[in-house]
Amino acid sequence: MAKKMVLILEGSWWNKLETPQILPYFQAYVATHPHSKIELLHRTIRNVEDIAHYVSKIPTDGEAFLYIACHGNKLALTPEDGRKKITRPALLDALSTDNQKGAAISFI
């Protein structure tokens, strides 16, 4: 059974002190389910370019659970104190950066 990728992209919640808020829950799951074959990756995002970069790392022949955790305001993500807003069209563009992924990305 191939590993399943869980990619957590998290905004920098506390300015320069980046404290992951979501990661501990996923780490606890992986720690208590050692045979789950989950590859857990956590990255801090600051802008839409970061999202596009990490989405491009998802294997084309696999599946991934992509979790984006950051604040939002007026239909825009604000991963870094609202200084660099990510609009919905920009986010969708970043998620479709690599058209080779096909069905690798789903929305819930």
C-alpha cells in the first residue's frame, strides 16, 4: 500500500513566532496509527505563490489531502496578518497550477 500524503499549509499565526495550530492533531493521529502509511508534511505559507509551490510537489500518480489553515476575510485568505490577501480566483489558479494532477485534488 502506497503512502498517502497529508499536506498542511498553515498561515503564520503569530507573526515571526510561527506556532503550528493544526499540526499537533495530525501528528497525534500518525503516532497512534503507525501502520496508516501517511506521509505528513507541514509548511508555513505567506502568499499564493507558496501554495502553488507546495501543490506542485503533490505526486501526479498519487492522492493527497490538502489542508489550508489560515485566517480569512471577505472571501480571501489572509495567511500573514492580512498583508497579503489571497483571493478566491488566485487560490483556484494556484491549485490548478499543474494540470497534470488531474483528479489528485478534490474539494470538500
